[in-house]
Amino acid sequence: MNDESSSPLSGVFLGVDTGGTFTDFVVFDGRTVRIHKVLSTPADPARAILQGINELGLDGHGAHLYIVHGSTVATNAVLEGKGVRTLYVANRGFKDVLTLGRQARRHLYQLEPAAVIPPVPGDLCVEVGARIGANGAQITALTADDVSAVRAAVARLRPEAVAINLLFSFLDARHEQTLAAALGDDIFISRASEVLPEYREYERGIATWLNAWIGPVMARYLAHLQAELPHVSLAVMQSTGGTMDARQAGRHAVRLLLSGPAGGLAGARHMAALSGQRRVLSFDMGGTSTDVALIDGELQLTSEGHIGPYPVAVPMVDMHTIGAGGGSIASVDAGGMLQVGPASAGASPGPACYGQGGTQVTVTDANLVLGRLLPDRFLGGRMVLDVAQAHGAVALLAEQLAMTVHQAALGVVQLANEHMARALRVISVQRGADPRTMALVCFGGAGGLHVCALADALEMRQAIVPLHSGVLSALGMLVAPPARELSLTVGGLLSATTEARIEDLMLSLRRQAQPELASEGVRESELQVRSSLDLRYQGQTYCLNVPWQGLNDSATLFHELHRRRYGHDLDLPVELVNVRLRLSGHRPSIRFHHEADDALVTGAGPAAYTQLHGHTRPVPVYERNAVPSSEISGPLLVTEPVATTLVESGWRCRRDTQGNLLLRRESGAVR
């Protein structure tokens, strides 16, 4: 694969994705790709990474080894409430902004809602009298007493981090900069004017506080990993699908919250493009959750994401996540109804079939009971699944439901499928996109077992199971470019500004990010630049993002996008809210070489036959490299070291020149 946006790699490159159940590895040495999986070690994620590096024989590569890491450390710290003690600095009268939020009820009709613990306790908030106005002019200066009060609070309260969020600092950052300088370099400091220089003080404040709250956690983790790998070049995947050097990533922890999922989308975009598909729906089904997204040539970003209860207004990949994965636990509720997820068996004890003490039924156990997983080929045979344990667990569930074992297992799978199909509709149909015009790309260790059923549910006729789909997030780390996303709130009518002013703002943003990218080896001549505007009609609250193509053309694009998204446009003035700039290096070029390439032409035939529930005759089992380039009809199973794909009746399958499995629904097949 070579294109003008790609550059060759030299040395040994390792993509690492730390998931809730498994830690995935993809190694590229400039010619071949190797893959590997180990069970995650949630208490110390670095331990699984070091184990995988050892098992792959990469310990001695030293300075020639380049690692790109997708980490869940920042995400887990937020979800588990394990950030550090953080002091929040605000303008006088605004210390409660993070507690008040948008004053929206989580449960509209709950008359006695449970008390919500505020992000920052009142005794960790300090106020200063300085004030910048909405026009960027200074109303009240920052005094020496203000600075002294903040320093005294730090000395008295001994926080590990400080978050500074002052009104309109995105227009004039001088007060925040003075406070940060006065506190010195011995404490982690997060400034709103640096983290998110945009309007909306609540969202800006949450982003700034999150960055401070989890920044030291992320910085310590990366420092520990780097100390264990002293001569290795280490980068981290950001939530936007671009990479950042680990030495800088600790300061930008809030931009790493969707690190792993972003890697998966980067891999899905890359592999789908190799198969000639630019507009696809993707679903990543791992052990704990499923992430779904729409990819339209490039990854779609949003500034309206959430992590747990917190809005995260920094750009991140636009995806929808649900608690449905291979490890999702099935149970019967008080009303006798079957439920699947969101609780997961995780890596320890894991599904019952792992033989590690798990007793509750999971989606993986159900697939095993139905014959869709081969017990002696899981993880390439390195982990043998216990069929008896899975059958026993499902039998107990079946007894509660007054069903047969196979009926209960099928119910678990079908309910998990319905959860995932609903998520795919949220990201497509509910946004005006017709999934029938796209291909469905599945990945994650469990994705291939459900791809045909989900495509059927959305009336899609094409699907792609990428090469190395079980570790695609790790592969995505290797095809993601170093990148930065920058933004700045401007405000005002679009017609009242000039193209020269917007170009000046874009140039200013470029000068902020260029030195960081240069330190990562990206030359100025290699920079890929994408400029865009957040626009809205006057009086609206939310924006649409359109490419910057001059005042008139960008306004036209906004009207068209509004009409496509909402079914109408308005005869109202257009407001300019934010300018945005993405700077990135070239995407690395990876050419896949795989064994048994001759099978692409002739096919080696099935390796075995197995019994699938619902089929009277045994169905063929193909090794992935033995799937031919000519179509073969389902039902059949395709096995590989890190995943299994179920090609159901009514579907046909072939392997393309990049090793991707291309699935097509037969014409006239009954859904």
C-alpha cells in the first residue's frame, strides 16, 4: 500500500492496545506483520505490555523499537474516580460552576434524586478577583494578594495538581499564565486557556479539571513504562486518532480518554480503504464493551463526548459505546426477563469457559455452546476453552428461563446482537445516514461472530472482516500519524469577519503545535493541514463543523450540512463560533505480507468440519489464509489466532489481496 499521504517505516514498530480483557500486540518490521495477545493486568497495565514484549522476543531491539500505545489508564482513572487531589482556581463567585453544571436531571421524573458528589469539594476551590470581560478587555487586574492566596491554598491543602479556569481566558490568558508561573514547576498545572480555549465555562472547566485530576496518574504510568523500556521510542494514541510522544502526553491526559478505541477506528479506516471502501459503519466488539462509529473517508470527530458522568469537550472520535462484549454477563432479572450486560466478567475470572473460576454465563460461553467457537483453536490454540464449564453455566441459566441449553445460549447471543444493532442505528439512521449504502466493518476479538447478524438487522449487504481484526486497535496505532487538534473560540457573525482574520487565527494555531510535532520528527514540509469552522444559525446553541474554504463556500457547506442533518435550513445569519486546525504528519505505510499467499488464488479448502447449532450437517472450518479469492458460501467458520468469523447462511465470503475477508449477502437471500 502506497499513497501520497504515506511514508515508509524503518526499524521495528509495535502497536499495543490495552483492553479490559486482553492486551493486543502488532509488530511490523518493515516487511511482515506479527500479532500477539496476552491477558491484561488491570492493576498494573505495564506488566502485560512487558510480558508481551518478552514473548515476542523484542527485548533486545532497544533504540530500534518504536512503540505506539493505546492506553486505558486515563479512562479507568476517570471511571473509577481515582484521580489525584486537585485544587480548582476560579473567578470570584464562580467556584461552584463544576458542581452546578448545566443543572440537568439525570432522571427526569425521579422526585428524590440521589445526591451527586461534586467533582471538586468546596474546600479544594479557591477564588481570585481578577476578571477578563466578554470582549477580551481586562475588567479587574490580577493582584499580588490573589496570587498569594492561591499559593497559600496550595501550601495548606497540598494538592497534587491545580486546575485554573478563569472566565474568557481563551480571549486573554494573561491571568492564568501569571498564576501558573507563580506556582512553579513542582506541581502539575492545567490551564483552561491551554487545555480548551473555547467558550462555555462549565465544559471548559470540566476539561481543565479532568486534565489536572488524571494528568499525574497518566504521567506516572508513562514514566514507569518508559523506565522499564529506557531505550525505546514511546508514543501514545490520542482520542482523535493521531499519536503524541509519551514525554508530552502526560500534560494532555484529557486528550487520551478514547486512546484505544481511536486506534481501532484508525485501523478500520485504513483496512477498509485498502478494500476500496471509504464510507463504512464500524463496530469493535471486545471483551467488555462494543464501540460503533461511522467513518466517512476520515474519522469523524466530536466535541460533545462524555466519559462517565462528565462532558468532554476536547475533540475525540465520534463513537457510541455500549456494555456488550464477549465477556458481558447474562442473567435473569426479578421479572424473569433475560438481560445481557453491561456488567462484564473481564479478564479475571473471565467467562466460565476460561476455567479461571468464572461461573456466570457470558456471550463467549453462549457462542461456545452453540458451536461458533472451537475450544482448541482459541488464541491459536494457546488457550483451550472449557466446554463443560460453559455448558454447565448456561444450563443453570436455561433452568431459570425454562428453556433448553441451546435456546438459552441463542437468546443470549440474539439479545447481545439487538443491543449492538440499536447502537449502530444511533450512529447512522438517527443521524440521517442510510446504513444500506455502506459496508459494515467488524473487529475486536468477538466481532466476527456477530457481523452477519448485525448486517442483516440493518439490511446491509456488504461486510468486511479486516486482516488481524482481533487486534485491529493495535494495528491502528501503527497507521496513525502524529497529530494535534487545536481550536479557539472567536464569536460573531460570519459575515462580519474577514478571510484574512480567519487565516491569521489559523496561522496562530499552527505556530502553537508545530514545535511539538517538529520534536517528534515531523518536518514542516510534511505537515498535513486541515482547517475548519464551527458554525450555527444566530440564536442556536449547537454548532456544525464544516471545512474552511473561504467565507462564501464555508457558509454554503453549512447550509447544506444543516439541511442534510435536520431536513431543513434557515434564512438566518450564520454565526462563527470556533476555528479549528488539525496538523498531522504522513500516515505510515504498511504493506501486508502473509503466509500462504497462493491460497488467495486457489484456496486450500476447509481444514475441518464442525457442528453448528441450527444446522443438520457439519459446516466447514477454514483457516483464514485458506479462504480463496473466489467466493464461498456460508454457513462456515473462519479461524485465526485472535478471532473467529461466522459466515452465516445467505452470505458469501472471499479474501482480497490484503487478506481482508469480504462478505456479501446473496441476492434474494431471506433475512
